[in-house]
Amino acid sequence: MSTTGHIVSRFRPTRLDGILLAVLIVVAAWLWYRSAIGVAYRWDWAQALSTVFASGESGDTPFFLTGIYATLRLSAWGAVLATIMGVLIGVGRYSGVRALRVFCGTYIQILRNIPPLVFIFIFYFFISSQLMPLLGLDALFNRPAEDASGWQRFLFGPPALWENLISGVLCISFISAAYIAEVVRAGLAAIPRGQWEAGESLGIPLLDRYRFVIFPQALARIAPPLTGQYISLVKDSSIVSLISVQELTFVGSEIANSSGLLFEVWLLVAFVYFLLCLSLSILLRQVERRMTRHFHQFA
Amino acid sequence: MSDETQPIIAFENVSKWFGTFQVLRDIDLRIGDGECIVICGPSGSGKSTLIRCMNRLETHDRGVVRVEGVELGPGERLPRELRGKIGMVFQSFNLFPHMTVLRNLSLAPMRNLGMDKERAEQTALAYLERVHIGEQAEKYPDQLSGGQQQRVAIARALCMKPDILLFDEPTSSLDPEMIREVLDVIYELTDDGITMVCVTHEMGFARKVSDRVIFMDHGEIVESAAPDEFFDAPREERTRAFLNQILHYEASA
Amino acid sequence: MISPLSGPWVKRVLSNWIQPAAMAGILVFAVMRGAENINYRWQWYRVDDFLFTSEQGAWSAGPLVQGLFVTLEISVLSLFLTLVIGLAAALLRLSSSVIGRGLARGYLELIRNTPLLIQLYVMYFVLGPILGWGQITTAIACLAAFQGAYTSEIFRAGLRAIPRGQIEAGDSLGLSRIDNYRYVILPQVLRHMLPPLTNEAVSLVKNSSIVSVIAIFDLTTQGRNLIADTFLTFEIWLTVAAIYLVVTLALSTAAAMAERRRAGA
Ligand SMILES: Nc1ncnc2c1ncn2[C@@H]1O[C@H](COP(=O)(O)OP(=O)(O)O)[C@@H](O)[C@H]1O
Ligand SMILES: [Mg+2]
């Protein structure tokens, strides 16, 4: 978060400042002119805000807010699943079994090299048409809504959308897992060989070697890029709106289309994502600092 | 003398390759229980590889290795019952940087031998005393000098009560003034009757401590003799050349 | 020892391409067999028509290849714009102008903390109409604005890594300032930045698929349309994914080789 350190921070206007300021003013004026007169858009923020925060027919949570909650749930469960998968795949790159190593490497390579959009289209078709029926999950999700207890609703949202949520969670966690796996792999690769060998020659069992010797050291290196991946996960979650997962982007586009307040609603959605990601990054940085403080810092 | 009793380590016709490069050539070697061996030879001659084949950090490709009566074929790792029984001290210490000295020492006894924390720490403190560093138990490795770190590493290996202790150039990354303290600690261990194999170029140490000195070159054991004989009357031309180089270096240094 | 980065380059290609390809083949095969079990009828033979069509011996590009060209065109154009924006943002961040640094900083945070899809929607539904932009212009501007934020970090690192000693050496030899930059500094900086910049190109190709949501006939859109027409869902999506994979992996391999040459030089 440091600004360019070697430059004086005291405000001394330069010629560049003047030029930029002029450009800024011109651009802003031009944008205002075009929107107000060019395309004659009538901004109506009051209307937009009241539409967005209006409760549904029966006085339940406003639609827009359900979208925000869904994005939060999607991101939280996605992060949990992606972390588990990512760690397993990242560690799998170091497996003694060659086939497993190649499999994990291939997973990372492929998922990181095809567009997320293409992946979710393939994967959504695969899970909705094959996986769900195969595992009998659709039966599970088609239960009567009254069965859901309060905490289940809190954790997973309304039962009618559980299947919807699961699809979204699976999609984003499969993608995010590849990136997390790469972070984990790089973190493990940075641990000197001697650490493994010392653990082995002392006869510390393999799992304990990971748990006590390798992971704590890897964690200090993994934590910063990992927080970046979590932010990316929140952002990437917006694309599952394209497979009709009812999260913020999906809800935003519904409201924008039905109200016709395109400008206001899309700017509002962007603003909400901005707030989400920014506060998440501040929060995670805090957590990261607290977590790594307990590990002794070494040169 | 080692020929009469059952050797604790035996290499029979052992060869190893890295790709197409042969690191070990038909190694035959028998080390008796309680013996102290020093291995020397030019850099890249296969010394590290040889001793790493003893605790199976490396595996060989041809021949047979026998450790404590257990026969190990090509590619075989250390069987469970021997894990931790062959300690190793590395050139670069390899202490766990995120743990205190005490934790470095007590981890393996707790996880491998199932010792409870209290006993493991008692043992750890006892060995720290033995390497004259008892007061540093709560420090982290990077707060210690190189010589102290290496002594911690020795104590850490000892905590597993190993039958064999391997040293791979334990003083090579130390500043000159710290070499002595580490060598002294190793010397004191000879009283314990533990089998020791030490790769080192400290010739004074070799003469004083070892029962036998082995000279390696190009993956072969060129000469193996008692220290007096080895230094005063080396049989092989290559040994003489090597010793000349080292002594010449030491004289001019 | 597991070190995928050692060994001759033949071995690298082998482990980077052949093994994953074989593994992917096995996976696709498994999916195919699995799908057969639930009565999915594979019709791969129909796919080649979507790549190339031949009428009386004259070959022409099928929809997927046409889509690939659109994808590449958008990627290349936005890459140029990305470089301009990235360099400008980097220079502004390193500048002595407070407003310049603030602008660059605000731009970076804005881009980094909002989803690309939302940026596209805002550009398409809000900015595009205001400025009178068409779809293609919107798409290119959006991709470039997004990637430019990340690229500017590469430029910034590259610009800050200019070795002082090199500048001083050039100066003390009496080179003019321009010659110093042209012959001494820039070649070094560019060689440092080439591999990471190639990775930006990979990202662009990958991210460009998102413009399919504003009805641009790129590879992804062509795939979706074909599926709507033919219901060959798996065949077409797997083909589309494979095409993207070939393009992005080819670019990353080029980057890796450039890196090797730099390291070797
Ligand atoms: N993991 C490895 N892969 C390839 N070659 C190796 C590896 N380890 C060691 N070597 C090579 O084997 C030879 C012997 O190494 P080493 O046993 O470490 O020699 P020394 O310890 O006597 O210096 C050296 O030429 C070294 O380059
Ligand atoms: Mg060595």
C-alpha cells in the first residue's frame, strides 16, 4: 500500500498536474454533456434506490439484497471448497505417484488456460445433465421447503435455490482450485529441500512432516497470493450469473431490465462489488498479518 | 577389526547413476558397529551420495546395501523400524526456522517415538547441555551463530538415540572461528560408541578421531586405511596428490 | 528429484505438452464413455464441418474458425491498447504529479476490485451509449482497460528495475540521453518484460471470451450458437476449449522459450 517512496509526498503542483486536471475537467464535462444532451438520459437515482431496496410482494427481503447474500454465500462456500481442492491438487503435484502428479499438473494447466466462461458452460451442462441425476442430488434438493431450518436458510439460502447455489459453488471452486493449487505448488517449491530431508532423516512420519515442518513455512509464503485468489474468486463468481445462478449480477440484470434504469442499476452493482472486494481485501490483509505474526519471521 | 563382527553398514558392489552419469562405481564397504569413519575426496566425487545411500535419502541402482542387518535393494527406501535410527547432520544445518530450538529437538521424539511432551523436552534439554548450548533452548535458529546452529542440529539428531550418525561436511559452511566448537562436540561423541560416518576435509580432526579414513574419487573408493597409515604412507598416487593439494592449501592459507 | 524446470527443452516440451495432452485425452475418453452410459450419442464426425467446410474442393473457414479469427482480432487490438494504457498508468504512478498518481491509483483499485463482467456491462450499458460506441469498440476498450491495470504493474516493475549503474555507465561514456535509452536501457528493460507481457496476451485471449455476452461473434459465441442449432453440446464445447487451449499454451510456451533465451544469454 506504499506510494512510490522515493518521490516527495508534499504537494507541489507540477505542469503535469495542471494538464491532467484540465483533461479531467474536459472529460467529465464531455461525459455529462453526452449523457444529458447527447443521449438525453434522465438520471433518476431516487427511483433507482427505491426500486432496488423495495421488498418483494410479501414483504420479504428485497430482491437486490438476496442477490448480495447469494454472492456472499457463493463466495464463502466456493472459497472453502476451492481451498480444500486447491491444497490437495497443489500437494498432489509433489506426490510420489507419477500419474497423480501428471493429473494434478494437467488440471492446473488446463483450467488456467481456458476461459472461465467456456469452462462453466461445459461444466454446468455436465453437472446439471449428468452429475446431479447420477448422484441423486436432485431428489435431495426437491424436498419441501418447510424442512429447512433457520440455520440452513442462513447458510445455504432459500431451499428452492439450493441446487442453483450448488451449481454455482461447484463451478467457481473448480476454477479457483486450479489457481490456488498453483499458489500452493509455488509455496511448497520455495521450501528448501533440506527441510524435507531433515524431517525424513529424523524419522518424522510423512503427514507430520507436512503438518509441522512444511506447511507452516509454506503458509507464510502462500498467504499473500492466496488472499489475491480469494478476491478473484468473489469477482469471478459474477460469471455464474450466465448459467442463471441467482447472485448479485443476475439479480442486477433482472432489475436493470425490468425497471429500465440501466445506468443507475449497473453503476450500483459495480459499486457493491467494489465495496465487497475492497473490504474483503482489507479484512484478509488483517487476517494474514495476524496469522503470519505467529510464525517466527526468518530471513 | 571390523571384519570379524557383523558390520552395521555394508555396501556390496553398489553403483548409482544420475541419468547417464555414474556417481558411485562398484562400492564395497563394511563399517563395524561403533566405528568412526572419515570420508574425504575432491568435490563431486560422490561422498554425499554415498552417505545419503546409507539413510536412503538417495537409493542405489545396482548391488546391495545392508544397514543394521536389513537388506536394501535398488530403489528401496528405509523400512519403518529404521526411520530415525540413522541420524544425519547437514552442511547447511537444516534446522526448522519457524520453531524454537527446543521444539526442533522435541518434535521427532514426540511424533516418531510417541514420547510425551514433557519427556521429549527433558531429553532435548539434556542433549542441549551435552553440546554446551542449554541456555539457548527458547531461541529461534536464526538468532544463533552458525556454530551454535550446527550444534543444535547435532543434538537434534541425538534426541532420536540413533545407532548411526552421518555427517555431511558439518563444518564447511561455518566461519573459521566456529569450526573448532563443532568438531569438539563431535569428538566428545566418540565415547558413546555410536557409529559415525563423517564427510570432512578437516584432516587434523580425521587423524585424531577416526578409526579409518576413506578417500573417494570419481565415484570410487580409492583408498581405505587407518589414519596414521593414510596420512603418513598413502599407497595410492591419487591419494597423495589429493593430500598434497589440501596440505599445500592449508600451509599457504 | 522433482524439478520440472531442469533438463533439455525436449524434455520440457514432453512434460509440458505431451503428458498433459495424454491425460486430457484419457479424461475426455472417460467422460465420453460415461456419457454413452446415459445415452449421450456422440457425433464427433459432424464437428469438422464447423471448423472447415469444403465446397467443390474449395476450403473455407467454418463458424468456429471464423469465431477464432474474431477472438484473435479483438485480442490483438486490445493488446495494443492495453500496452498504451498500462504504460501510461505506470508512468503516472511513477510521476511526480499528485493528481497523476491519484488517477492511476484510483483506476487500478477500481479495476482490481470489480468483476470484468460488471465492467463490461457498465461499459456496454452506460458508457457505450453515452460515447456512442459500438459493440466491438466497447469490447476492445473494456478488455484493454481491464488488462491495462495488471500490465501497468509489469511496466512499473520494469521501469523501476532499470539498473542505475547502466545509466551511469552510458552517461560516463558520453552517450546522449536518447542514445543511452535507445541502445542501453530499453533493450534491457524490454527483454525483462517480454515474458510477463506474453502472459498478459494469454490473459487477454482467455478473457476475451467474456465479450460473447454482448453479442460479438467470437469463438465462444459461435460455439453457443452452434449448440443451440445442433445440440452437440459436449462435442462443440470440448472443441472450443481445445482451440483456446492451443492458442494460450502456444503463447505461454513462446514466453517460456523467450525466458530461457534471456536466462541463457
Ligand atoms: N540430484 C542429482 N541429480 C543429478 N546429479 C547429481 C545429483 N546430486 C549429485 N549429483 C552429481 O553427482 C556427483 C556427486 O555428487 P556428490 O555426491 O554431492 O559429491 P560430493 O559430495 O563428493 O561433492 C556430482 O557431480 C553432482 O553434480
Ligand atoms: Mg557433498
